[in-house]
Amino acid sequence: MESRYAGRLERILPQLVLHFFQGDVPEKTVEYALRLTKTALEAFSVEEAIRSATTALTFLDEEWQGARAIEGEARVLLALAQRMAGDTESALREAATAVRIFEKDQQATRAVDALVLAAETAWQARQPEEASRWVSGTTTPRSTC
């Protein structure tokens, strides 16, 4: 499929994700799932974005041999999709996890980007105290119960 559709893989990203997921090929599943997530976000296809980011995250566990920052990227994309879907709490949790991953991986710029995402999400959800907490750099989510 990859060679047949070379140069126009965007057309078959969902099929590639499914193919490599079912074939238990983590690297290709993650690669194509993240590409599909970005494409879905650009098209405002929230359900597709959430589904593909979640698919990528199924392989980004302790057994993952690649860079840990890829998990942070997947969580940022998932947070964006969840925010678009109106699920503020889930978006904040994913952003917080991404911040911790990027900090641990010493990726300061990406950690700051995830912090900004969390602050913007809290602000849009009309949670000014939560937004202030993110701006101050506190990455432990406050319970809303």
C-alpha cells in the first residue's frame, strides 16, 4: 500500500493505520496515526483525531523503543482534539502528561508549548484560577470535584 500510493499517502491514512495496527507494527502504526491525527485536526474531524491519537498511544507504552517525546506529541494532539470536542478536563490531563514527558526528556520548548495549551484550554473553559496555575508553571492538575 505504501509503495502503490507513494506521494499521496494522505488519501489512505486510515487504512494504513488500521493495517499496521492489526499487523502489530508499532512504529508504522504510530507514524501514520499521528499523521492522521494532524490531518483530522486540520479538517476539524474531532472524532477521527481522538481515535487516531488514542490508537498511537496504545503502542506508546513501556515497551516503546522510540523517543519518549513522541508520546508527548501524541498527548498534545489528543489534548487539542479533546478541547475541540469540549472535553476540557481530559484535555488538561493530557496536556499535563505531555508537559511531564517533555520535561523528563529535557525538551523545554515543547514543555512550554504544552503548558500554553493547558493555560489556553483552562482559560477557554472559563477557569481563570486553573489558567493562572498553568501560567505559573504548576503542572499538577487541580481536582474539580
